[in-house]
Amino acid sequence: MVVSIKPKTIENIIVILFEISFIVLVVQAVNIEDINRMWIAIASFFITLIPYVAERLLRISFPFGIKIMIPFALFMHTAGGIMRWYFDLSWMYYDKIAHMISGFALGLVIFAIILTFILFSKREMQKRSVLVWTAAITFLFGVFWEYEEMSIDSVMMTTYSGGVYDSIGDTIGNIIGIILCMYVAKKWLDSVPAHKSLSYLIRNDRSSVHTKISPRRRKYKQDL
């Protein structure tokens, strides 16, 4: 007997595993007295829940994978500091891989935000425009983050930034992540039927844009 598991169920299970990992990272951060990163792990736990809250409040449904990539990116950076993987796994360019995953995840988030804007503003956009805006905003976020790392280091005397060459490597990782995001986003956009809005990708049966009338209310209107 083959058991069929819905993609959303798989997605939720993976997210729960990441949430458990954040709790473990909080405990580990306390053990090594890394209070700053402890708060980052706590914040990551709650940030992971934001897409679920957004789906519930806005009555939308994000494409499969977006809710997984958010905690994945957060985990890579948080665990990289708390577990010292940034240093112990530097030989395999752990930091650059983390930035690639972050570029991918952030790109998907920006993509979802643009689709949400299209849905509720009722302003259509061309597929190319959605991809260009997604890539541009994600890239600018990456550049801003590199600048912030250097600023934090100069004020707090930390080592978040490894210098110019490290920032260049991080940016390359971000760009690769953005390219992967563009590939996935284009696949999703191409799956939208020709007569449908691009916001079709985040609609669900509970969409507040197309509110269904209950049978009782419909009968009441007919009687009038």
C-alpha cells in the first residue's frame, strides 16, 4: 500500500524540523555563552512563522518551497556562528554556500511579496518585470547586508566581514542564489494559464479577493 503525502504536509514537517533545530541552537548558544547569537536563533524561530501568519491573515497560499527556504537560510547563518561551522568548514566555502542559499531564499520571498502586491492592488505586471524587480531588490539587499557587516565590525570590533575579498565572494554567492531563484520563479510564472493573473500562483480557495457566498446567503438573496 502506497501512502500519498501532500506537498504541503512535507513542507510543514521540514519546517517543524528546522524549528526544533533553532531550539537546539538556542540551548547550544547558552552553553557556550554566545548570547548575541542566542537571540538570533530565537528571532529565526519566530521569523520562520511569518509566512504562515501571512497566509492565514491574507488568505493566500505560497508556492511549495518558500516556507522551507526561509528557515533553511536562517539555519545556515545561525548555525554557522553558534556551531562554528563558518570556521571549521571554511575549507568547503561554507560561508559562500550560506550566502547562495540566502540569495535564493530572499529572492523567493521578494517574489512572493510582488505576487501579493499584484493580487491585492489588482495591478498586473509582465513576467519579465516581476523577474527583474525580484533580482534587483534581492541584489540590493545583499549589497546592503555586506555594508552593514563592515559597519558592525568597525563599531563592535566583531569579525562578521572578512574584508573586501570576503565581501566579493559573498556577493558572488548571492548572485548564484539569485540566478537559481530566477530559474524557479520563471518555471512558476510559465505555469500560470494564459488567461490568469500572475497572482494565480498564491491564490487559494479562501482568497479574500474572490469571496465565496455561502449557500444560505445565496438563497436569502434569491428570496429577495
